Amino acid sequence: MVYLQQNAFSETDASTPKERQRIMFDLVERALGLKREFPGKDEARRFFLELQQMFIDWNDKPSGTDEFGALKASIEERLREGKAG
């Protein structure tokens, strides 16, 4: 839902250069590969819905901008928080 689904109304997300796709796919792949443990279904659902929204917001930010870098860093931090130790 965060990689293949594009927003045709967004100039940034409607057509994505190969390098940007690589950056984004690598982070999606990392997110899917992490081992996590949650106390319950509600916490797991909340984590993934928040993460999904972060990726959707990131999709709309132009590459190379401060916003793009800041959202990438926020996603990486969220992944570290959700990682089981």
C-alpha cells in the first residue's frame, strides 16, 4: 500500500525516478524484514497504521529536500522503536 499505490494527483508521486524508487523500496524492505513483538493486536495495528501514514506522507515529498530527508529519518527511527530486542 505504501510503495505500489501512487497518488496521481501528486506531482511528486505520480512519476517517480528510478533512484527515488530504490531509496523508498529499500526502506520498505527493511521495514518488512524486521522482527517485532507487540503486547497485543491493538499495539501492532497502531504501529503499522502509523508507519503506513508516515510512508504515504513521505511519498509526496520531493527527493533531495529537507522534508524528504526528515521523513526518512522519522521512519527509520520509528522502525528502531518497533524492533524487538
